Amino acid sequence: MIISPRHRFVFVHIPKCAGTSVRTQIVKCDPDHLSMGEVGRHPELGNIDFGHVPLPILRQHFPREYDYLERFTSYAVVRDPLERFGSSLRQMLWRYDQRPMTLIPAEELRQLTLKTLDEVADQLDNPSSKFIFFARQRDFIFDGDRRMVDHLIPMALVPDFIAHIGRITDTPMESDTRSNQNIELRFKKIGGLAYRVNDMLRRTLPLDLHARIKDSALRLLSARKSAAEASGILDMPEVRTFVERHYDEDAQIYHQVMARSETLKAALQADNLLAVPPTSGT
């Protein structure tokens, strides 16, 4: 989550919804911004991912941040649940097992995916830091039945959203920069090295500089196809059934947002999001 007291807005970072790409840009507009990020230990909750706190937990344990969310204009990016599941699996395998999805043999990846489905199902209502990538998107938009986030942006309009924030805050931003992308490498033999170098750079360089370097490298190394799509896991009947069953409300939210994407795009380009009438999903 990024909070800008200067410009009175909050960006709620839903896991695996282009949040890092947005965060690397919007932090430029306010040197005094408040940022929740990285995995750490909370005195009551134990190990948590501070960058991805579902709103009911935010209300109970982070009252200052929740107060900002209530008072300031708020934004979040939403994504197709099936694509997001694939990206979440890739992220978990790399962060916790240091295994690039593109380098795992097909049958082993299938078995890992089936095992993950069972683990996610057990933790979906209260995910640990390892499984926070699989948390429902609605839990970062609603607190119970109360809608908390004002404006939902589909993944396809992230560049328009970043450009909009840049204009309304009078801050130069690189709207086409993408971070933490779920891609298929063109040259698999260098995959392990490429992932290790990227991880080292991510931990040591400023976010914006890391994003620019990674973008340049991806133009040479990637096939511009998501790792999850290339692996075939998104075609597994078990995965599709799981997503349809457990992320049905996320799918409804996403489809409502996408149905208004043209209106939303025009409103972002005109810097007038108030022109988009509210619905349950936008």
C-alpha cells in the first residue's frame, strides 16, 4: 500500500495485479509517502507480507493506514482471476523455492500445481505470507460488505492510470514501465542465472532503476508470453475449476470493471474519474 498525504490518495496493492509497476512510479510524487511493503514480523500477527494486507486485517491492526484509506481517494488494479492465479503460482515458486516456473519439467509442475491447489484452499480465508499472492482480490477492495476502494483499474489500463497520476500530481512518470512480469524466457539455459541476477538487482537497486533495467533485458530475453500460459497450467481443468469456484466474486468484479473500460480510459485521459458512475465493481 502507498499512501500520499501530500496528494491525499491511497494505492492499495492487490497481489499480482501490476502493483509493483504502479508503485515504482507513484512514489515519485510524494517524498513523504507512507509505504507498506516486504515480508516481516508483526508483534501480534507473526510473519506477514506488509505490502499485501487484506482490509479486515488492516482495520484491526493498522488503524492509522485504515484511517487514511477511509479519508483519501483510493485506487487499486484488478486482474482476470485465472491469469492472476498463474502469476501467483510463478511468484510463489520463485520467492519461496527459488525455482523459475519456466525451468520446471511439465509433469513435476503439474504435481506442484495440484499440491498448491489443496494448500491454497486450506488458507484462502486467512492466507499466510507464503500464500498471500492467492488471496481474493475482493478482500483488498471490501471490508466485509463495505466497499472501501473508490476506483478500480483493469490491468490493461495501468499505463493510462500511471499517466493520470503523473498529470494530477505534476510529476514526470514512465507509464509504460513494467515490473515483476510473469514472462516466458526465450533462452531457457540462462534462465536460472537471469532470475538470480534480477533478484539481486531488485533487492539492491532503487525500484525505478531496477524496472528500467529489467524492461531493457526483457526485450532481448523474453518471448513476450506469460510463463503460466506457456507452461500449460492455465489449461488444466483442475485449475480452471478451482478458480471458478473460489474466485467467483473476483471474476464478477473484474468483468464489471472491464465492461466499462472504454469509459474509464476516457476518464483517465481526461483526468476526470468522477465522470465514471459508480457500480458495485467500479
